[in-house]
Amino acid sequence: MPTQANSVPPSLVNELAELKRRLSAIERAPVPVNKFDRYPVIEWASQGRPEVGGNIWSSVGIANVTGMTFDRVEVKFITDHILTGKREAEVRLAAYRHNGNVRTCVSATSVLNLTGTAERRIGTVVMRWVHGIPYGWDLGDDTTIYTIELQHRYKVGPEPYVSNPLQVFAMYKREKDPRADEGGGIDVGGGNWVVYQSGNNRSPVGYVTIPDGANEDGAYGISAMHYCVGLPKERLPDASAKGWARTWNCASSWGRDPDITEPAFSV
């Protein structure tokens, strides 16, 4: 049977049909509305963090952002036990370049003062930041790692808070030391104090501190980052190089400008 002049080989017909099917599938595909880079961090655990190392920056949440697409990030974390005038903190976001054992701070936000509330509350903080590292910063280098870190330190004020706990004058003993009726310890008789105890401690009388809530050691709680996510300008228009923040149940104010030379713990 002769071939028609306008006919095409069967294989080409099948390829054209497959191409048409694929184009149709692309046209019907839903448009993604939440396209972003997400950088997971460790599960948060609010802890008391006493002053260490001379009150220098310490990282509490670390996200590996090597190869990130967007130059704007949003970070969320919570606070606990930040009490005005007693337990106040400074926080910032900082970007670090890790090359072997060398860790270098390359950018940071301004310092956010967390001054808290008069009574204990669980607070929430959201920070947005333009990290300032240009696109392509990790190309051609498969050994360098970059992180964005949530850092904290105690807020330095004009006068440090000094606790003044309640004390009572009393006789005392160690819990595991024997009582008087067990051959040691302390007893009272005949209207007079009778003090004795086996071992070297033979004068267990003195002032005992009562935990009445006034014994503030300044320790507050800051969680790790719940998330560190990169988003386009349209989603984070208020992000800036100095940082943007919003707090709930925790009063705050902006302090010093960014300073990447301030000392921090090495990781």
C-alpha cells in the first residue's frame, strides 16, 4: 500500500503525543506557594544558662545554611525566666564560615536586648535578617561550611542584680547523718541546746538559707531555633542587614550595631 504524502512515521507520532501529554501536565500542575529553603536545627530545650567565659557570645541554635538560595532568613525561638531587672539577655544572629578548624564570623545582626517582664512568662521571638553573603558564596568549594547561629549573653547593665535571700538561724545536719536517737546528730533537752554529731562537724548550728523565691542567680532560658528558613524579598520585605524582630510576652529593644569582632565561643 503506498504511503500518503502527509503521513509521518509511527515513532514520531508517539513522541509528539508524549510531548503533548507532558506539556498538558505542566500546565495543570499547581503553582507552589511555599517555596523556600528550610534549615533544620536541634530540638529546642529551654535551659538556665549561667554566665560563663566572661559573658561572651554563646551559640544556642545552629543551622547549616551551606548552599542557601535566599539572602533573607527568618528565625523563631522562645524565652523563659527573663525577668526585668533580674534576668535580662542580649541576643543576635551571626553567620559563620567554617574552614577546617577555623571558624570566622562574617556578618551579624544588631544586638537585641530582651528585658522580659515583671513576672515569669514564656516569651516568643521572631527575627528576620538579610545575612549579606552574596549568591554563589559556596560555589567551587566543597570543604567550606556556613552556619547561621542564634547567640546569647547576659545583658550588661549599670549595676548587677544582687540577690538577698531569707535566712534563719537553726540547728542543722546532713540528711544522711544519724539523728540523736541513732547515735549522733542533734538533740534538745532540759531547756538547753545540746549539740553533738559524730565526725569532724561538731557545731552544726548557723544560718540556713530559705529558698523563698528571692534567690535569683540570673539564669534565664533561651531555646534553640525552632526553625531557620530562607525566603524571598516578597515574603520577608521587613528583613534588613541590622535585623528585624518582634516579641510576644517579652519586652525588648535594639542595642548596639553589628560587631563581628566581639568574642564568642568557638565550636
